[in-house]
Amino acid sequence: MVTRFPPRSSRPRGRLRILLASGAASLALAAGSVVPGNPLAPAPQEAHADGGGSTLTVAVAQSVDSLSPFLAQRLVSTSVHRLMYDYLTNYDAKDNRTIPGLATKWETSADKLTWTYTIRSDSKWSDGEKATAEDAAWTFNTMMTDEGAATSNGSFVSNFKKVTATGPDKLVVELKQPQATMTALDVPIVPKHVWEKVGDFSKFNNDTKFPIVGNGPFILTDYKVDSYVKLKANKDFWRGAPKFDELVFRYYKDQDAAVAALRKGEVSFVAGSPSLTPAQADSLKSADNIKVNDAPGRRFYALATNPGAQTKDGKKFGDGHVALQDQKVRQALFMAVDRTAIIDKVFQGHAIEGEGYIPPRYDSYFWKPSAEQKLAYDPAKAAALLDEAGYRKNGAGKRTGKDGKPLDFRILCHATDPNDKAIGKYLQEWWGELGIGLKVDCLDNVSDPWYAGEYDLAFDGWSVNPDPDFVMSIHTCAALPAKAKESAATDNFICDKQYDALYAKQLAEYDPAKRADLVKQMESRLYDLGYMNVMAYPNAVEAYRTDQIKSITTMPSAAGNIYGQDGYWSWWSAVPAAGASGDSSDGGSSTGVLIGVGVAVVVLAGGGLLFAMRRRSTAEDRE
């Protein structure tokens, strides 16, 4: 992760009129022309190389938490929604700058409290209805008034005062305070005429009637819980139809099995959980017809502590270890983590040592602690901090509290993530030398204990968007659950008034440099609190078959990731190779291309029951 790219918010904001549909881009899109090397140009409509339909099959390590854009938080789910629904704006695959989506242009009043979006006239829902400003207004108003609908993206509308559609092509949003994220509202716009029939948004998973009405580059046609999601190419998508007729994301609980499937040609692409291990990547580099993409990612990988689970009204719940409410104990644990060893031995160089909360890919917001502030690897100092906190070693070398009980912790581990397992063993060794016991709980479903607050520590992390607002919002007091053990926007039950005050300031700041400084102050505060310890910024390590995929767009296009983009560029731009084959079966291993079916498939195999509420979306899971 060496290459860094400026985030969208590093460009001037708050001008009276913002027209981001530039003349050249508008002409290219309007004319339907193809600009060489431009992933944003409409896809050519010539016949596929194989003379018929084609399938792109993607192996992933996650199952869908919900197909409802109001509930989904996992990366696989939100990635599917980017394919199904248009957003008001999008991010350029080249440099993350804001570009038109469902809105072709936008303007703000002099006081920056009123935003007017012009909705494009050439977008329609897959049932034939036209997409209008009324759909966007209904989406936002529903999130503003229904707690269930605000589950995933409520932070984007918490500052909205009023949203109206003044015409089919005019959306007006009135704000309580200035809001710097108005060109980065990562909210899928849904069709009002379909969704207004939903009763309980907190329980509706959008998986009962197919095909699902959407207006994105793909249309979801079928879904089987923990097995697959099927989509077809939207031939009427305003930017141009995808070149693959089918797209398949298949879930593999065993990452080695997914890699084996890639070797056999049963899948076209594999991303891992969320990345391939160094050994897997190295083994694929010499394989025939396979290309490995190893590029700077947009994730951070962290160690999180339970600060004491609580609801918005302060009701405590869960069984987190009380010792972790002591800042000295938390800092001692983090100072006994050798990040250099983690980078060298676990990631084997396919990552950068962690520091601040925002990855270096977004250099305007990237922060690192000062030498005096940094919790550097220092086991001796960690031991001294534990002594100061009242946890001293007994005759058997175990740390005990004043009550005489040994200092033993639990850490939640994703069973499908080999990094969690490997680092868990190192933590047992390092913390064991301090006299601390550690049980590594590797579970298929970490959601239930996490939301219940029944854990001490957890492997955590998120995929960060070009605008950092969302990933910063999940640590505010407002993100806490309304009721104990309910799913909520909070990542880790953190609630700190000083942090909240900084969050409010950055949200209202339009000046890019001033806002970036406020975000860095938030990162510094989060670091000092000691509830989160960013250990690494992993590379995006993934692979695909060149005999199935001729070309595909990374984001950033110069050197970036394919899976989990801030947009739909990879799958929308992918070009089938001559004679490409893919597997769209529900569970078989056929590699034959389905001719003329026109269905894109996101497949997630494994079997299991659909939880009424979503499962935990930590780290690699959420955008």
C-alpha cells in the first residue's frame, strides 16, 4: 500500500453552484462513445466474443446479511446494492472524485443549508417505471422517520431537516446545519412504488419476490440464503449495459477451496476473506491463465476492545471484562502487540503497519501519532502499566486483580479469516508473557455475541470510503443501539463526548483542509482512548482467470482493488475473454458458458438459516 490517492473531499467544496458533469465527460456520455482507457465511458454494445451470453463467477468469503439497502452492512451485500440501485453521485474510478450518478448536477444555497439535485431523465426502473426525484425523496424521508430504515445509513440523514421532490427531476434537501457529505451520500435510492408497500423495515430483507426492481447496471433475479444471489445485466442502464450477461459471487467457507475452484476454472475471480493469503497468492502467480492483483487496499485491520456495551440511554448490558474499561490496561495490551512481526510474518509484506484510523490511500485524512503519543511495541512498559493498574503477577506468573481472579480475556475471531487465527496465536504468546490468558473464539457468526456485548476483544476493521464520514460516525454516541442486544450502526459501543463534538464540527466544515484537520483530531482522540488499535493496512490481494476475463477496471485505475470498490466499475466494465466460460449453476462445478440467458449471478454457497436481523459486519464486511 505505497501508492496514495487524494480523497474526493480534497477538492474545493461549498461553491454556490457545483456542476460536476464536465463538458467533456457529458459529451462522451451523451454520445455513447467509448474513450480508450476510460472505465466511465458506456460499455460497447457489440456481440460478446463467444457469440452469446457470458458468465463471470466470483468466489467470496461472506454470505449476505440482508438484501435490503436499509439493513445491509456487509461488504458483499453493499457491493450487490451498488449493482442493483443508483446513488445520487458516484466516485470516479481513476481518482475518487465525485461524478454524476442518478443526479446529473447539484447546487447549494449561499448559506449551504439547501441543496438542489437535478435527477437524470434517462434512468428507469427494471419494471418500466421512470426513476424520479420522488423516489429519492421517499428513500431519504423513510430513513428520517423510520428507525429500522435508518439502521445502516442513518448517519447520512440525521442532519436533514426536510426533503422534497419539487418536480420529477428536482430533489431539494434542507439541512439543519451545513453538511460536508452532500456529494458523498452513499445511500442506494430505491423505487417508491415498490418499497412503500413494506411494513416493518427492520425485518424486511428484500428477498421474497424476484426479480427485484432496480435501476443499476444489474438486476437481481434470484437468491438462496447462504448460497447465491443471481443478477442479470441491465440492458437499459443509462451508462450502458455490462458486457458480461452473468455475474456470479459464490461463497466459500474454505478459502483454499475457493482458490482450487479458480485453478479449475469453476470461478472467474477470487478475493479471499477479504484478501488471499500470501501463500495462496504466490501459488497462483505461476498458474496458467491466472493474474494476481496485489495493490493498495482501502481497509484497516484492527484490534478492538469492549468498552462496556450500552444503549443510547446509558443502559449497560453484555459481559465485557471490566478490566478493559481501564485505559492503562488497554494501552498495555496494545504495547504488547508487535505490528512489525504481524506485517512480516502474517501478511508477509502484503500490508503496511497500522497507525491512524484512515488508510494511507486517502492521504488528506491519513494521520499518524507523534513519537510521544505512539503506543510502540514495548513489553516492559506494558508490564509496568499493568502493575500501575493493579494487575500484578502472582507466584505462578499470572496477572490477578485485587479480587485475586486471573486476568483472562476472550477475543472474537472470524472463522473464515486466516489472519485472525494466525494473529490470535501471536497474541496468546505475547500477552501470555505478560501473565494474561487469552481464549481465541473463532466463530462462523460473530454477530450475536458482538451485538449482545458478550466479548472482551475482537478482530475488527472496515473498508473506508473516499469520504471518511461514515466510518467515523460509527463511533459516535448516536450510533449506539436503542435497545440492548439490538443491531445498530455502532461498531464497538464507543461513546465519547469530546469525539462527538469533533465529529459534529467536521460534518459542518466545507473547507477541505480544515475538515481534514478535524478528522485527524478525531483519529488522535480515538487513538488516545485506546478502544481501537489499528494493526495493519492490508493490500487488496485477489486473482482472476485471464481466459475468462479479458480486462477489468481497478479502483483507483492506476493501482487499486477490484472487489469491494466504491462503485460498480469492476463488474460493469469487465470484458469477457474469447471463449470465456463460467459457472452459473447453484452448486455444481460446470464450467460451460450459459448462452443467451442474460442473468448476472452473485453466488454465496454454504446453507443455513436467514437471520431476521443481520449478522455482524465488521472490518472486511462493511464498505
